[in-house]
Amino acid sequence: MINFKIAFNSLTKKIIFTILTVLQMIVTFIFLYNFIYINEESKKLEEKFNNSFKGNMYIIEPFIDMDDILSESNLKNKELYKFHNYLKKNENLKSLSSNESYILIGEFEGYEKFLYTSNYAPNFDGIQTRAINAINIDFGYIKNFDIKTSSGENLKEKDFNIENNIYPILLGDDFKNIFNIGEEIEGFGYYGEKIIYKVKGVLQKGYYDVGLSLNEYNIKSLDKCVLLPFQNKQFNEKSDNFDIYMQIYKSIVTINNEKEKSEILREANKNFGKIKITSLDDILSDYKEGIKLERTIIGMIFLLVMIVCGIGIITNIMNSIKLKYKDFGVYLLSGASKIDILKTVILEIIIIFVLAGMFSILGIVYLSNLGFVTLNVYYLIKLSVYIFIIGLLIIIYPFIKLKKLSINNLLKGE
């Protein structure tokens, strides 16, 4: 208790030093919080990206365009449904389908950042609609991609049996404060027919889809998208070729060896047409390396900030302690022990760190309310651990320095 009083009184006597040191630490710790946040979020992004796009995934690129499908000029004697059923029923291939689309719903606050296109916005029954980014998916997309929800439920196989024009949907993370789980959103088809989109869940942040044309620059964030299930159909010879094509278009399959790859090409040539099979890993390798490089750079900056700020804080504290060397010498002559002096100095440092830590957390909370940083309790706990570790490291140097000094050195102020 006596050491605490002495330490506290000492800090109040050098109030300018105390305030400047605490302010320096507050700025340092807020920066550290941001580095922790960016580093951790980047790590999550890399994990989700790697989970979504595995090394043995290949994408099917048809050499038939939409006009050919509609005119069927290149589909004579082709039975597309057989190739579709081959892909979907072959468990070894783990096929999944998706294609970019949109849903037409009424305007809502902030709709601008979700637009698929701003050129198409029909008015139905006096309701001004907007085309919102969506991705049509089959059940394989949910089953074979490691996609999870942050709230609500994920889509199940039964959700792909669409009834009464009610579509269960998953929303990207950016929608979470706009629509609620279970909410029914009124929408419209191309000709104004009523459609209901029922919100089943919200995706975790940071998932991606690969659009066309295939390259690392056409990776689409699902945060601003709606996942919309394809009608779960069993196609046959009477099925519409356009519907079948849309579920083969940009299909992704897992291929384990060259034999499987050759078999897919053979089946396509027989019942669908010429296709190109491209490795997703090859397409996305540069993007994956970019994420890793970003994390490495962030880690280096994080370490550099810790070193620079740590040295600055230690220098300030040691300069403050050095000014009191003669006082410490007098204390020793008066019967105090080195341990008493060390306790006082350590308590001063602890008080400064506690004050800086408390005000840093309050500052982060305040800045989050203003929208400058994102508040995350886990990252605050991690910051507190870093503050504790930095505090221990900073205490070590003055502890060793003071322990080595003699009474003569202290009295001389050396």
C-alpha cells in the first residue's frame, strides 16, 4: 500500500510526463487493435477462400453461347439432359452449379450498393423495383462448398423444391441489418408476376464466387449478394434446353485424376457439345498468394509498430526514472531497500499501463460508434493480452538497470 501511494504521488508530481506517456500508449494501443483486427480478418478470409475453392476443383466452360441455346442451331441431336444428369448423379464428381442473376424487389435504404444493374428498374403495380445482385445455385453449391451462416439456417435439399413461387434465400453479410430472418420480401418476375423471397439465413462474412470471364479479377464477394436456389428438377427429353444449359453453365466439379477428366469430356461431346475444363486453382493462385502476402505485410507492420512504440515508451520511462536517481540514493541511505524502490517503479509503470489500457478500450468503443473502427470483443481481449505482454517486457529493462546500480551511481545521478 505504501509503495502504491508513493508511486501514485510520484506520477501526480510529474503530471505532464504521465499524461504524455498515457496518450502515447493510447494511440499505440488503438493502432495495435486495428492491426489485430486486419490481421485476424485477413486470416479468416484466407481460410474461407481456401475452404471454398479447393485444389481439385475444375470449372466447365461451354463453347455454346446463349444465342445458340435459344435458337438450338448447334443442339441438333444433342440430349443436354443426359449430360446434366451424368454430372449431378455422379457422387465422385461432386458437381455444383451457379450463375449470376438478380432479383427484382422494391427499393430499400442503401439498395444502391447491391445493384446488379442500374439500367433495369421496372415499375410493377406502382412499386419501383430494383435489380439486386443474386447468384442462382443448386444444392451441390451448399453441399460441396464449405459455406456457413452467421444467423438463421442454411439451405437444405428440400428448399430447392420451390412451391407457390416462394423462394427461401440466403443473404450476404451486408444485408444483415436490412432484412430479418424469416422476413418475406415481395418480389417480381421478369413479366411482373409476384414472387416471395423468404429470408432463411445470413451468410458469414467473406465468402466469394468466381464469375465469368474466368480470371482472378472476376471474383465476386457474396457479402452483397442473395443466394437463390435453382428449382430442383429431374430433367428428361422433354425439358427445356435453356433451363438445362443454365444449370450446366459454369458448373464446378471435383476431378481426382485424368481418367475422370477424360470421361467428362467424352460425355460432354456425346450429349452436350465441346467444353473446356479449367482448374480453379490455376485461375485463383495469384489471388491466394495476394492474400498471403497481405497477411505477411500486416504482420511485419504489426511487429515494427510494437518495436518502435516499445522503444519510445521505454525511453520515456527510463528518462523519467533517471531524473529520480538521486532521490533513490537518498531513500537507500535512509534505510529503504532496492526492492522497495523497484516496487515503486514497477507500480508506476503498471498504473500508466492500466490507465492507457482503459482509455484505449474506451477510445475504440467511441471510434466504433462513429464508424471509424469495427468493435469486436474477442479482439479487445486479444489487445488486452498484448498490452499485458508489452507491459511485462517494458518492466524488465528498468528492473535490470536499477538492480545493477549502486548507491554511489544513484547519488551521482548516473
